[in-house]
Amino acid sequence: MAKNYKKTLTACYLGFITQAIAANFAPLLFLKFHNEYNIPLGKIALISTVFFLAQLVVDVLCSYFADRIGYRKCVIASEVCSAMGLIGLAFLPELLPNPLAGIIVSVMIYAVGSGLIEVLCSPIVEACPFDHKEAAMSLLHSFYCWGSVGVILLSTIFFAVFGINSWKWLACIWALIPLYNIYNFAACPIEHPADDGKGMKIRNLLQVPLFWLSIILMVCAGASELSMAQWASAYTESALGLSKAMGDLAGPCMFAVTMGISRVISGKYGSKLDLMKFMAGSGCLCLLCYVAASISDNPVLGLIGCIICGFSVGIMWPGTISICSGHLPDGGTAMFALLAMAGDLGGAFGPGLVGNVTQNAGNNLKKGMLVGCIFPLVLILSLLILIKLRKTKKS
């Protein structure tokens, strides 16, 4: 019988939606955790830091063990961990003596699932015998953005109807998606991508200056994106004075929408654009957005900065991968694993820095956002170096 690879696509789409739930649900509750459990905002920042550090570790381990254990077992484990972590988020803060410890343990569990999804879903789709693989891959990665929109929008509606105090019920409801997806991954056809073993070794990659610039770009890309995305809900609620519902819709939801739009545009017209210059322009726009969010006394201007920031960061992560893989076509698995690590490192460090600066500034989130300006600034400088190197090479 012919294999139905549409089931594989569906499973991977739901996998990216699961990743969006893992990355975006807890940040909607940062101020709730702060008020309900009396956790300082500096320690609240540990939630994002632990999430992305755990993903970083999984990125490394999965590149070594996925082939040995098998893709199907690993990707099913990703859904099990995601569901267990979300359910744990509803119960462990009450069961453990320290509520923050319960939150952190839950985050670590579903971060393992999210990291496995990040590493496995793309090669699973790539190995499927589709006629238009690029279109399938573009659609796959867009599901994270649209999944983020769905998580924020539906969570906001749930909180408006049932109240923010019902968040534990919603955590269990979101866990139903990975629980259902366990069956999808167990039943769908999964092909293993061929590994020719010709990729560059890590020691060889580390001898290439362009690769180090790519690492810096990925760290800044992850930090620029997640510093705003992870704190957007708290920022629009506390710094701009919006209600919880309006803050979530106007902040993280619109951030995800504009980021998705940016990726659709770059995917459709990317061949006609100078990628480095487009990324440099996006970095400048991102810097302006952080400045607007941090120093403007006009709440409308601050909100616009938060929203447009999503558009500005949309190209950074995939664009950096394209630049690096274009210049190092033999980079292989090691290259992609290290780039993913760098992106997750930025995602762990950026929001944590913003949170700690915010706490030390008397819970002034605008000052925390001002420090976030360093990430797009370093990204711009790195791209200018790359553009200069390209001109020197051509001449």
C-alpha cells in the first residue's frame, strides 16, 4: 500500500504547534506567577532561561543519539514530554514546597519535548518524497508563528471567559494537543534522511571566521526575538498599563503575526532580495523598535515598537542559517546543530538579562528593554562585517 505522507506532515505541523505552546504559554503568566506566588521578576526570568538552555542541551544530544534510538521513538518522546510538562505546570507549583521549583521542573520537562521537535521535525519532512519540498518546509516553519498566534489568542479568550485564575485548567487543555499527536507520530510513515558522513567536523567549522560570525548572528537573532516575545505580555500590561486581555492581544499575539508575515514575504520573494542587506535593514528596524519600547512615554508608540519588532526579527534566524549554509555547503549536521545551539543560547540569555535588569531597576520593564538594544546592535555590526568581507572577496 502507498504510504500517506500527508499524515506525516500533519504530525509535524502539530509538533510545531506544540513547540509554540511550550514557548508562549508560560510567558503569558509571568505577572500571574509574580503576584500569586510572590516570585521576583528577576527569578521569573529563569523560566525563559531554563527553557532555552534545556533546548540547547537537547539539540546537542539529539544530533548524536537520534539515529541510534530511531526518529519515531524520539519524536513520540517529544510529545510525551511536552504533555507531561504542561500538566506538571498545573500541579507541581502547589505540590512542591517552592512554587518556582515546580514551575522550573515543568518547564524543563516540556523543554525536552520542544527541543526534540526542533531537531527532528525538519529532517522528517525533508526525507518525505514530496515534489515541492521547499514549499512544504516553508509551511512547516510558519506553523510555529501561527501556532503562537493561536496560543495567545485562544488563551486570552479563555482568560476573558473563565478568569486568569483558571490558568491551570488551560495548561491541561493545551496538553491534549501533544497527547493526540502521540498517535499521529506512531501511525504516520517516517523516513530517515540519508547521512553521507561528509559534513565538516566541529573543529574544522571553528577554524572558519565566517562560522564564528554566524554564531554571533544566531545568538543575537535568538536574543532579539525572544527578549521582546517572552516579555511582550508583561510589558504591555505593566509598562503600558493595558489590561491582561488587551496586553496579550496587542503584544505577543501581534508580535507573532508580524513575525509570520515577515517569514512568508521572505520565503516568497527571498530570491529577489540581497539577504545580508535585508537582514541589516531588519536589524536597524529592530533596534528602533527596542528604543521605542524602552524610552517612549507614548504608550501607542511603545506598543507599535513591540508589534513591529516581530516583523524585524522574522528573517534573522532563518536568514542566518541561509547565509551560513550558502557559504559552507559542506557544513553538515554539526553546523546546523551548533547554529541551533547558538540561537537557543541567545533565547536563554536575552530574556534573562532583560528580567534581571528590570528587577534591579525597581521592576521598571522599560529599562530592561533598553538593555535589549545591544542584541540588534551587535547583529547589525556583524552583518556589516560580512557585507564588507563579501565586497573584498569579489574585488
